[in-house]
Amino acid sequence: VGNIVVDPTHMPAVAKRAKAKVLIMDDLQVPIIRGAQVLFHMHSLDVPASLPHLIATLKPDGTVLKEKPRVLGSASSALVELKLSDHTKIVMERFEDCRALGRFVLRRSGDTIAVGVIEEIVR
């Protein structure tokens, strides 16, 4: 899905799962729970995805506030696992390796609910 020009000596990862750091928007109306269905927007793609694991909520300095939270509320920061819909794999990179392929937006019902960066590709 999509087109990317790459250096043949450094092929980026093609994956459907990733661990990511997300910043939840201030105006979130409905909290995010484990298994939430979202639209994953990265560069020119929009792909259905889910959040099967809420790994931890984070303090502003990036340290862990709470392991395995039940919900993510507005104006919070968290580490989550993203899973793209079945049979969908896209090119993604850690934000540290490639800024353009490492950032994304999560949307639900036409509203942006979170922005984030990929921390680790899960294979």
C-alpha cells in the first residue's frame, strides 16, 4: 500500500505491528480503551488499526507513571501497541531512524484523537 523510494542497501521495515509513544489530544470526548478501533494515518495512508495493548501511561519527562492502564484520557501520554488491520502491512521506521516514516496520527469518527511516534517495530 503506497509508494516509497528507498536506498536498496537500507530497506525499511514492512510491518503490521509497532510499539509507539502517543500524545492524546486535549479535547478527547471518549477515553481510549484496550482494543479500541482507530484509523492510522501515516504519510499518505489511512489504514484501519486497533490498540490491542495499552502498555503504560507516561509522565511528561517520559518515565512510566502507570503500567497497563485501563484507559487513556485526554491530555495524557502513553506507550501503546498498534496493530494494523488483517492482511495490511506498511512501511514504517522508528522515529529515531526516519522522522517521516516514524510519525503518525490516530483518528476516530472523523476526529484526531492522538499523535504519535514509533518507538519499535514488532515483527
